[in-house]
Amino acid sequence: MHRFLREVEDILIKLSRNPAIELDDSEYSVPEKLLTYMRAELLKGVPFSYILEMSEFYNNQFYITPDVLIPRSETEQLVELVVNKVTHPVERMLDVGVGSGVILLSLLAQNVAKKGVGVDVSQKAIEVATINARRLRLLDRTEFKLSDRLFSVEGPFDLIVSNPPYIRASSHYELVHQQVKTHEPHLALFLEDHAYDEWFGIFFRQVYDHLKSEGFFVMEGHELEVEKQSQMLGEIGFSNIRVEKDLLGSPRFLIASRLH
């Protein structure tokens, strides 16, 4: 896709300099090649966002590749929950599983935080997020690091957000749309059933340990898991724990505070 877009851009620049200039046959064929490519990708079931390498999210356009998830309306709702909760910009926030950067960068663009750190287990995701930070002119307010959960992260933070892999690879698998299973990165979607609860237990403890007193945590999770996970947060020591529903009425988000 990039190759075609660069060729189209070159032709447009050429025409802008001299609208009357004659194009050669190869240049005339570029739009046709582009359409042929897009049609073939759509017939294979490739999501439109991956074909365009772009997705709209919270009033901004983000660069998207198959190395990151396509952002969804539920995640926009997570951003909205945080924006409505924060009355004054916090000093420092963390996004765990930053992916393309849509959560972190949208919150920074809304001045929820002065500085933000984004971590991901995928180096390719980090590269995509960095490109988006540069495009949105937020690079000077961000730091990106390769990390499995918070193992390589130093706190503390006023706010931690996350849209982690929350689908059980076996028992939730049939609930996932086939297009998602085929084209989106499994690393960002699935956890093995036998390791699921332990993974989140470690993650929640790390979040608690990296939060400042009075700091808070917001996470998007699976509708079949978040109620149980809210109890896990309580056992660790979080306060003011609540589960919020998504626009379809399904339990989707966890919100919790560290008060000491």
C-alpha cells in the first residue's frame, strides 16, 4: 500500500507544479493498480483499516498496521471515561499494551496528563505508536518502552490505563469474529486459559505497586471476566472499585484507585 500511495503522491506533486504536463502510461496506470490491490485485499477479508493503514479514533487519524489492533468504539469509551474523571492534568501516566498509541496519545491530546509512557511487548507496535506520536506532535511528551506488562517500567504514575490481551485463547475463542481471528495480532488479543488468572494477578499487583497514592487505574476487559477481576483488585488493596458497562450494556471497564 505504501508503494502505491507514494507513487500517487509523486504524480500529484508533479501535476501541482505543472497541471498541463503529460503523464506517461505507467503513471496513468497507478490509480488502477491501487484499486486492483485494494479490491484483492478486500476479497481476502482484510479489514479496511489495514488496507488504508489508517483509522479514525477520538477525532484524530492514526496510522495502523497488522502489527496492532484496529481501535474500536469500546476503547473510545475508555478514553472518554478517563477524560471525564480527570479535572486537572496529572503529571505522568502509563499505558500498558500501548499498541498503536490511540489511548495514550488521545489522552495526552486532551491534556489529561503532561507526560505519558507507553509500553508494549511488541517492538513493531512501539514503532507504530512512535510514528503516531510524531504525526500528532506529541513525541516530546511521550516515552515508549519494550516491556511485558510493567516488568521493565519504573513508577510511580498518577494514572495507569490498559487495553491488555483479555480473550481466553480456548474458552472465549468461538466468541471472536472470524475476521479478527484471521487478521489482527493474536499477541494483543489472546492469553492461554491456564495462565489467564495468574497473568492478571501479576499485572494487577504491578499496577498497584506503580501507582501513586490517590492514583487510579482504568482497564478495558472481557465481559465474562471483569466482575471477577474487580474482586481480584479488592484483594490486592485497590479502593473505589467499580465496573462500567459499554454502549451495548455489557460489563467492560474496570476503574480503581490506590488510596494509600
